[in-house]
Amino acid sequence: MRTFPDNFLWGAATSSHQVEGDNRNNDWWEWEESRGTDPSGKACDHYNRYEEDFRIAKALNHNAHRFSVEWSRVEPSEGVWNEPEWDHYDKVIDLMISLKIEPILTLNHFALPLWLARKGGWSNEDIIPFFTRYASRAAQRYGDRVRYWIPINEPQILAFIGYFRGSWPPFKKSFELMLTVIRIMLAAHVSAYAAIKNRARSADIGMAQAVTAFHPCSRLSPLDIISAFLRADFQNKSFVRSAITGKMRFFPYIDEPIDVKHAIDFIGLNYYFREFVHHKAPIALNPFGWVCSHTHHEKAGQRTDMGWEIYPRGIYEVVKSFSGYGLPIMITENGLATCDDELRRTYIKDHLYWLAKAIDEGCPVKGYLHWSLLDNFEWAEGYSKSFGLVDVDFKNCKRTVRESAKFMAAVIRAGRINV
């Protein structure tokens, strides 16, 4: 049996575009409408049913919830604030507080207002003052009630998928542009950090960083080991390290100072899976190595409906790795896409066991947020993947609490996980 701290933050996470519905004024909605299949539409109708959803969360013993403000709602055109939408999020936050659920606010969870996307989005440095102004306004409105802030969700994931691989808006395919976007996002985070602190000095500001447990394809190959280490260092750590040290560095691609050191108060980790990495020569041209199929690895685990390997020990590995920075850690996302709820229950149990082990060994973990509270619109995957603790019937938006959610509620109540 392993126990969790008495003041542990327990809950789940959502993002505005994935659950609210009818976010018609951002780059994702525009793309969904143009492709004509599986658009977000009403999503979970969380915008209108948030009270029902947070009462469900409370009944499941959650004492924290990560959510995002939809930038395109509160600033539908450049420099124009939509006060009724700011008021809406006031009501959302006030309800959470009344239910004793700690609000954890994300300012940008992938989607951008159309007016800003058409200026180049994250590839245009002009986004920095726009984002800073937005962060300042949000802190002015909500800083008296919101302690935990995450300016940008998974910056390196959006930079990679949207600006290098080209499969998310804005569908660019440029390695150099990806690096530019990473630099701009980092500068925007640093600027937003200062703006939020100026309005809410007691705010704790973190990053929700996507992390993967990278293992070498062959433990007998020194080059596979090097490639796995370099990939983990750049993909998992470079953004967080830059905000801590004041220097973004990954030779030979990036080596430049940033204006502010320690622009981070806690580290948010979004952990889902493991990947195996193998080397292909010459390593100077491909230091990150290549991700290979799991199928030929004898010890590879079961896959989720996203094709991701279930590797519970990985949450322990990444938490131990990030503990070296001496900052509080929060699991800001962890979950799986599956229609097999018994598998979800096992996933939760096994990941919480390894997380508790890390805590027992002194890692400063302050919370666990499951992805997601609700089945939702899973970006390019549409409605084909079920991540929720709560099942949503998208024909009528009926909510049904899954047995796995009740299992997690029992763990929260007990404050411990059995081996």
C-alpha cells in the first residue's frame, strides 16, 4: 500500500475547444468546417452544462480541476474584449470555488483566435504583446481567486505538429519555422509570467509539458542510448529548463539567452506513453534518432486506441527526472483512449501506484489530474476516441459516470493505493 499527502490535489482536466462547443471564432473551427467531417460542433455542451459537470467532479471527490479560457471568446477581434464572455468564466471559477474545487487555469490550449491566426499565429513575434495583454487581463479578472496558472499548453507539441509535421493548424512543414515558434512561445511564456505576477503576486505559474518515457531500441547500442537521451532532453526538458535557467540551448540548433530567469513556479507534466528510439547514421544530422514500432519489442505493453503504449512505470521515470529541478511537480494530464473501462481502471491504478512510489522517494508531487473529465472532441481524431472518466452521449450530451471514475474516487477518499 502506498499513500498520498493529505493536501494532494486530485481531479481531472479539460480544454475549452474540446468540451465547450460552438467555439466558432478560432483556427480549429475554421479548419473543421473546411474539411466537412466530424467538426467539434456542440462538443459536450460544457459551456452550458458546466454546473452539472463540476457537480459530478465534486461527487467523485475531486478537489481540483484544470480548464482553459477560450481566447477567441474573450477577444473575438483584435483589442476588443467581450465582457459577457469574461463574465462567463467568472461564473465557472466561482462555482468551482463554491464546490471547494481548486481552479487551475490554462490561457491557451492549442486553439487561436482567427484574427491572430491570420497574422501568422505563433510564427509571428507580434503574438507576444497580444498574449501578454490577454494574460494581464485574465489575471486582473481572476487573479484574486485563481492560484495556479498555465500560460501555454504543450508548446513543443503544437510547434512540432502544427509547424513541422503539418497535420494541425496552421499546417506548416518547416524545421526552421518550428524552432522559430518554440522561441516565440518561450518568449510569450516569460512575458505572460511577468504580467500575471504583476496582477496577482501570489500566483503559481507553471508549464504543462508533454513528456514521454524514451527508451533506446537496443540497450546494447551506445548510439541508440545517445539518441534516446538526446530526444528526451530536447523534447521533454528543453522548454522547462529554459524558463528556469534563462537560456534556451540545444546545440547546434538553438543557443540564445532569454530575458527572465526562473519564469516558472511549478512543473506540469502531461504523461501518456513510452517510445523506443533507434539511431540512424549520421548522428550529427539526426541526433534525436527515430521512433520505432513497438511490435518487435518483447516487453512492450498494451496499446490504447490512440496507438500509444501503456507503460505505467514511465510516470515514475519522468517525475524522478524532473525532480532534479527542485520545483513542485503536478501531473497535469494522464489518461488513455479506450472503450474498455476495466482497462481504464487498471491504467489509473497502475499509474497512481508508480506516482505514489515517486512521492515516497521524496519527489515533490503536489497533484494528479486525469485526462479527461469528459469524453470530448479529440482534435484531429474527432469523436472517435474516448478519454473521459465520464461517458458522453454526443447525440443528447447525456453524462454517465464510468466505474473507473468511481474507482479513482475511492482512491482519493482513502488517500492511498493498494499494491
